[in-house]
Amino acid sequence: MPSLFDPIALTPTLSLPNRILMAPLTRGRATREAVPTEVMAEYYAQRADAGLIISEATGISREGLGWPNAPGIWNEEQVEGWKPITDAVHERGGRMVLQLWHMGRMVHSAVTGRQPLAPSPITPPGEAHSYNGKLPFEQPRGATADDIKRVLDDYSRAARNAIAAGFDGVQIHGANGYLIDEFLRSSSNQREDDYGGPIASRVRFLGEVARRVVAEVGVERVGVRLSPNGAVNGCDDPDHIALFNAAATELEKIGIPWIELREPGPQSSFRPTEQQPASPAMRRAFSGKIVLNSDYKLTSAQAKLDEGIADAISFGRTFIANPDLVERLKTGSALNRWDVDTFYTPGPKGYVDYPTLDEAA
Ligand SMILES: Cc1cc2nc3c(=O)[nH]c(=O)nc-3n(C[C@H](O)[C@H](O)[C@H](O)COP(=O)(O)O)c2cc1C
């Protein structure tokens, strides 16, 4: 069985020196116009030893991006803003893909300037982040056929822009209760057309997005993130194993080379759930590489590789706090603890000031 420190060909054109990936992490350090900033280049370059950096979720359109100070990839200024970041990561010997994000009903019009879009007009529970603090979610508009066509065009443009900005590929964000996940799961999708109802129809939108992105940048540059088990942001499904098995089968048909699954357990410190993981069933349906996420430490990560379910592991919060995580895991060194209070705050504090082993010595 491979070790976490062994190389892997994640796709035919993307070889990684190790199997320790940086999970996508929203950090809110872009401008209000969703343009990346200089400090983001420093942050990502510090973490370039990761086998692969998956960027923070990045809006494909103003409609799809409601998180304050999160970055976008729909216009030229944003493409120019990303270039120094991909350059900095490449100069440090790293590799980086961009996570493509449409937040669906999880946005507020106070940020996007328009009514949220979703498969069905069902208001999610809870509150949206905005520049004026948290605001109760609004009722979304159920997407029309024209809306779906327009959103697919937005995915195409965003994928094209990501390559123009120097990324090594893209990851389609199909997880965590955002637009694609809202189409997948029955609690948020009550459509009666070809995009709702039976599982095969609810998987259709994911498949269409994947095909459009593949047509734009080539299948070897495309990965997908899903969160098969556990309710998240009001998205839930009683038959999650059959649903995500169908999703894996669809991605297999398209030839997607890798998927990342955020699969917490009952003891997880991030959205715990009693729902069984779907990854063993998905492993049988999907011949590409599988990256697993949530709460992993050195021993549990290696155990998942040994079981043959995962080909690589992505680490989220541990990468926030440990820019030299690969080195620390390799040498069995202690890990810095993350500071929740600075996850999303502007500026360098809690962002680029976590010490490496060298700095701490
Ligand atoms: C601060 C923060 C920001 C996150 N942002 C994203 C994101 O942009 N996209 C995404 O798919 N998941 C996001 N997640 C989920 C993480 O990628 C990951 O699934 C979660 O942190 C659990 O993994 P861990 O236990 O290794 O931290 C975020 C999590 C945290 C804590």
C-alpha cells in the first residue's frame, strides 16, 4: 500500500509529489469586488509543499457568490489578481487548482444584489453572511430552463478563466449544500421537470456542469468535490448511498479523473453525522482517484490509504495552522492549533503568521 509521502498521478497530466492535499478553505481575504489580494499569494506559497493546493471556493458569477470578501473568477480583473498567486505557488514548486463555486440559495441579496437562485423555492434554515453581519436567508427563486443554461455558461467562462489565471486545473464544488448539492438532494430539490424527482434526474445538473467544464479545459484538468453523508445547510437525502453512487457513476461516464469526498463521522469536529459514509460504494462505481477529507491525522489518514478506499487525503484546518504540514507529518512533529477567531477576518493575522518548524526553532 502506498504511503502518504509517495507520489501519485492524480490525473494523466497532474503528478503530485505526495498524497497530502490542502482542502478548499474560504478565508475572506479578497476585496469587496471579489478580486484576490497580495497577501493571498504569500498564504498559498507558504503551503506549496502540499501535494496539491485546492483553492478556497471561488465565485463563478456575482449571482453565485455571497460570502463577504471571497474571491471570484468571472472577470478580467479577478483573473489578473489570481496570476501572482498561481505564479508564487509554482515558483515554490507547488501545484494548485481552483474550486468553482455557485452558492445557490446560500447567498443574500444584500451581497449579490439579486434574489438567490436554487432548484426549488425553498428557504434554507439559518442566516447568510453579509457585510452587515448575519441576515436571515431569503426565499430563493426556482431556476428556469434559461437560468440553468446561463449558469452552465458561467461555469464554462469561469473554468476558461481559471486556466488563463495559471491554475493547473479546477475542482467543481458539488458539496456542502450549495447549488449543485441542492440539485442532488431531495430535501432541496422538489422540481417536477428533468432536473428533479428520481435520482437519475437529480444527478443531471452535476453531469451537465461537469461536461461543460470538461469541454472547456479538458477532462484531465477537472476534479469534483462532494459531501455524500450528513445534512448540510438544509440539504439532506434519506437515500444518500444510492444517490451518491449514481453521482459517482455519472462522473465515471464522463471520465472525471478524481473526486474529493468530505465524509465526517459521528465524532467529527466539523459537521458530525450518524449517516454512513458512501465512499466504499462510490469506490466500486468510480475508477478514478478518491481523496477523502475531514478530521484526518497522520495515522487515520494512512489507515484510509491502507484500506484501499482513499488514494490521497486532504487536510483543512491543520493546513490553516501549519504551512509546513507535510514536513511536520513526515518528521512526527507537533502541530500548531488553529485559531477559529481569525478564519475569516481580514488581514494577515491568523493567515500568514503561523510559524513553521524552522521559525519556531
Ligand atoms: C474556515 C473554513 C473554510 C472552509 N471553506 C471551504 C470552501 O471554501 N470549500 C469547501 O468545499 N469546503 C470548505 N470548508 C470545509 C473544509 O474543506 C473541510 O472539509 C473541513 O475543514 C473538514 O476538514 P478538516 O477536518 O481537515 O479541517 C471550510 C472549512 C473551514 C473550517
